[in-house]
Amino acid sequence: MHKLIFLDLDGTIIDHSSHSIPISAKEAIDKARKNGHEVILATGRPPSLTGPLLQEIHFDALVGANGRYVSYKGEVLRKKVIPRTTLEVFLKDMDAQNIDVAFLGTKEYFIRGERPNELVRMFSEHYHIPFPKVITNPEALDDVLQMVMFFDHQGSLGTFNRKYPDLDFNISSPYTADVNTKDGLKEIGIKVFTEYLDVPLENTVAIGDGHNDISMIQLAGTGVAMGNAVEPLKAASDFVTDAVSENGLHKAFKALKLI
């Protein structure tokens, strides 16, 4: 039976302990495609930070920026930016609190008129992405799919969620949080693709490791947590495979008889 397989990127496909994609993961994705399944990259990264990876694994289907950008074989199926008015109010508050914010757009990853601070450097090195560009052009704020806050967020995300009812805040690392419009996360991609490709929800599989994967795991016909996943995701999944460093993706594909 033809399946739609939604795969998180960081910590699911990419093993950050070795700064690489395991050979077994590449083989599993390739074999699944040959078996007639559609493999879709579902990531918190925007298109501007996925290009080389899409080429390396030959993805032609993308759920990017936590569901804000969805494309299939070059056709954009969904794009939703954060309204400029929302951005301006939020950024005024962040400036007052000395919280740095980066912006993730379709083509650019940038900050406003400042040099990247230490947390930005740590974030870039951990995820192996370039430092954000420094942009002073205010028009760049018209193409913001997602924001990243750089701060010690322990216990404070609930405060931001209450203060900004139109925005959603999710932990993305020990020192960052993703900021999206409050209309869902990666599960949006599942809804878009099942409708566009006319595939029933029970024929979907989602695999991930982070907080921003929970809603995707819950919606999919089968939800799988990596062995290195956060505990709330493991609790929400149908089963837990091994860690990415232990060929967990390949083992999950085998267990599900995708390969």
C-alpha cells in the first residue's frame, strides 16, 4: 500500500553527534521510494536552510518552517508568513527584553542590523547552518515564515503563549524557541498532502524527535519517535525506534515494512 512518509530532519535524518546523515538512513529513504512510497521532508527549517539537504537526499516534497511552507515537485502548495503588524509588536517587546530574534524566510535567514551573539553562534554550529545575514531593509520582514528566539527559556514559554495568542512558541534547542503563527505545526503538511495526493490519513507515517514533531506524530496514521526523542514525543508515538546514531530510521522503515 502506497504510504506518505513524513520525516523530521535534525535528529531524525541528520545525526548531529557525527555531523552527518547515516548511510543506512539514505538507503532506507531510497528503498522506500523504489517501493512506491512518497517520502516528504518535514522540518522546522525554512526553504532557505534546506537546499543542499534536499539535493543530497533528492527530496522533491517539503513541509518547511513547521508547516508554513509546503511544496511538491517545485509547486508551492502553501505559504503563510507572519503578518507585519504582529512582527512589529513582538519585536518591540523583544528589544525591550534584550532577546535576540532571527527571521526565517523563503530565501533568507537573517537578523536585523546586529552582529550574531553567542547563542546565535552556538545554534548555527549545532545545526551546521550559516550565521544569519544582517539585514537593515525593513521590506525583508514581509517574507518571514518563522522566527527563532535566542534566550534561556526555562519555564517562560507559557508566559509568551499567553501574552501573544496569535503566536505559538515551541522549544527547538536548550537556548532557542521557534515562533510560528498559531494555526498548527508540521501536521499542517500532512493535511495538505493527503488532500493534494488523495491519500487516506491511515496511509501516513511520521517520524521525529522534537517538541515540534508531537502534533505531526499524533495526526499520522502511524507515529514513530526516535530513540533520541524528547519524552513527550515518545509518549505520543505508536512506537519508539533506536536513536539516529544507531540506525534508528532504517530500523523503523524495516519494522513498518516500508523496505
